[in-house]
Amino acid sequence: MARYSFWYSETYTYKAWFEADSIEEARELLDQVWNSDLDMEEDLPKFGNKDKNFELDIDLATLEEVEN
């Protein structure tokens, strides 16, 4: 049998929530998550999330046979 490769991407969309004393503190915390200073799930107070969507994009134009 031949072996084939292709490129694909997956996108997961979530809605998340957490607690903060003010909108300013919430922004500061999210900034720290964005900068990788905090872990979203571990460090945001009372963090929760819900999966909203999943998308799969397969680039059929990249399908090619590769050597085994």
C-alpha cells in the first residue's frame, strides 16, 4: 500500500469564565494568560469553560504520495 500525506487544521471554540474583583483585574489576569505568565485553567480564579464549536479544515490540494 502507498502512504499519503496532507495538511489539516483544527479549531476549537470555547466560552470561558472566571472571577475577578473588577473588569481591570480581569483584563490584567487575561493579559498574564496571553503572555504565558499564568495558566488559564490552573490560575484563573473559579475558571470554567464550555465547548461551543469544532471545525476541521482538510487541505485536499496538499494530498501527495510520500515514500514509505
